[in-house]
Amino acid sequence: MTTTETDVRSAWDALEDAELPSGYHVEITDGKIIMTPQGRGRWKVILKAAPQIEQQLAGHGEILSDVMIDFPSSLYGYAPDLAVVAPGSKLNSRGRFEWHDLEAVLEVISKSTRDHDFEKKFRMYAECAIPLYVIIDPSDRTCTIHSRPTKTGTYTEQETIAFGEDLVLPLEGREIVVETDGFPRAEG
């Protein structure tokens, strides 16, 4: 993609002065603001995965959770559950990372976010050439790693592992291993 930050307003600009309620995950899809209550299970997965990733990055990249990322469209503003930012990436003039700075995105899905995470985010992340998109599904107790993105909005490779197996993230020039045996099963 050849879009630069000066070509497109960020979807997040619409929320610049808004006071958002705490306890909600906020994203923008198709120009619509979507607020989803933060679930306990989702948070526990993030709490277990993030420190493992951060420790292995050891200063060669950064891990973010629920942080606004600028995408190449004013209709989309995602704040991934977990995002691995490539080493050497710099914040843009709005103080945010952009889609091309991401090496991997991990989303923890729930019943309320399942369609959104499987369809719209899957397509957007692939179109933006994010190398890895991992869907963590506590109800199925699986992690699905999507890799080799295409400009047509798909990933050509997919691997599913069960909770209890190691989640291996092959990043540029290094590999991150996340132990999933402590990931909680979805309640209900």
C-alpha cells in the first residue's frame, strides 16, 4: 500500500475529544463506533499472553493492548487486543502507530465479536499486509494463526493449535513462543 498518513484522516479523529465509558473496548468499523463490554476471560488471556511476548521481544519490538492503531481508511479504527509492533517503528504525527508497523495482531474473540473478528478484521488485516493474525477462541479453546496475507483480503496459510500447546509466532528474524495452557475457557 502506498497510502501515507497525510492521505487519509484517521478514523480515531472522530473520537478525539469524546469521553468514552470505562470497561468497554472501542473500535470503528465501516465508520461506526462499536463499543463492546470487556469480558473477564478476554482480559485473562491478554494478561497471560502479553508478559510472555514482552519478555521475549526483549527490546526488539513492542507489545500493545487495546491501543489505537491508524489504518489506511477513515472508516476503520482498530485497537487490537494484542499487537506486536516491529522494531524501529515510530509514532506518527498523531502519536499513534500505523498498520504497516505491525508484525502480528492477536484478537481474543467472544460470541459478540466473533463475526467482526472473523470477517471484517480478517479482511482488513490481510489487505494491510499484517504478517500474522491470530484468533484466540476461548469457547473452542483454540488459537488459529493466519499467515501469508494477500492484497485481496485473505491469508493463504492457517494453523490451529489447542490450548495447552505452544502458540508459535514466527516474526521477522525471530520467533515468539506463548504458552497457552493457562488460557481460560469461556464461561457459559
